[in-house]
Amino acid sequence: MAHWPDGYDRVVFDVIDSTNTEARRRLNTALGPCWILAHAQTAGIGRRGRIWSTEAGNFAATLLQPLNMPLNKAALQSFTAALALRDAFIAVGGLPDDFTLKWPNDVLLKGGKVAGILLETAGSGPSHLCIGIGVNLAHAPSVSALESGAVPPKSLAGDAGLVVTSEAFLTSLACAYDMRLTQFQQGGFAAIRRDWLASAVKLGEDITARTVSEEIHGRFETVDDTGALVLHTAKGLRQITAAEIFFGEG
């Protein structure tokens, strides 16, 4: 059984507005990295301001940590967190072949989204990094609002038959993140990138990247050393730093 890693604080709420919001409230009082877990959120936010629903039994947490690295390196912590999430899933239930990684910051279970990550900076400077993580432990949200080509949501209980409490999952995740952060600190992004690509979904296959202004179709070649997606398109290689990814041509 995993033990809580040294050097990390932990606080658990039954109900809260948002763990990322709570992290910001603690900027001036946190003495070091702190995991904030909520059994339910009333105002959870996902990427691009979307509402992130946290039903009873699902997982919503934020890691608040001092920003002690350049911003370009801090942005790469989404890859560190994604690998830690995959490690945590395997630690609680095995099934390594069932969990894959989708650029830029999702974890898939049997091809469906089971977890997502939201990275935000906070404080003056900025001074801190907030890594928000949502996991469909018990329930998957409705598919009714999905965009065309989006992967369907899945849950750990419903699609893998694994029943895990949010607090037990937090311990596994905190341990896995601590190990992956050490890997990043010692080996740089190259080590994280190598392991991330080893579990990347659709690598070498055709995908669609939708930015705010265009759709880009191409073969998923790699992720470069800045974390950008590299597609081989009809016009050559394209580096993409921000986009929503869809399989096929949407």
C-alpha cells in the first residue's frame, strides 16, 4: 500500500467551490506543496473555462506548489502529471495496456477520457503553480455535449470494474507525482517526454488539431522538447502549442 510522500501537505473537503480556487486562497499561508481534495465541487472549472462536474465518488484535487522553475519548464508539468496519473491508475488496479495519454493533458481508459489536467499559475510573479486534476473514478459524464470526433468519457468503476475511493487514489497519485517530479528534476524533460511518448495514443496516425482559428489535419509525428505537438501535414511539419485534439478528421 502506498504511503503519503514526505514534504507534501494535504487537506480534504467534503464540498467546496473549486479546488483550484481554494489553492489560490492558500497562496499566502501554504508552507510548501499542498494537495487539496474535494469530494464534491460546486463550481469546478476545466480547460477553456468549461464546467467540470464532480459527482459523488469522483475525484477532484489540486496540487498547489511553489513555482521554483522557469515558466517554460513549469508548463511541462502537465506531462509530469499525466504520467503520474497513469502510474496511479496502474498502481490501484493494474491494466497497464488500458491506459494511454492524449496530448496535451488527458488520460484515456480503453480509448475514452477518464482524467484531465488543468495547469494554472497563481500569485505575484507568478509565485505558485496549481495543477488541477479531475478523474472519473465512479461516474462518467453525459456524452450529449461532446463535440464531433471527441473521445467518449469513461469511468474507472464503469469501464474497468475498479472501485477506488478518492482519498485512496490521492495517496497513489501523490506518490506517483513525487516520483515523476524527481525524474523531471534529475533527467529533465527528455526523460518525461520519452516515457510520455511510450504511452501516447495515436502516435504515427492521422489526427485533427482544432485551434481557435483553424483545423489542422496530419500525422502525429511526436511531441518536441518544448511540449509542442508536431504534425506532418500536406504542407510539411507543423508545431502546435495549443489545440483540442480529435481523432480522424472530426
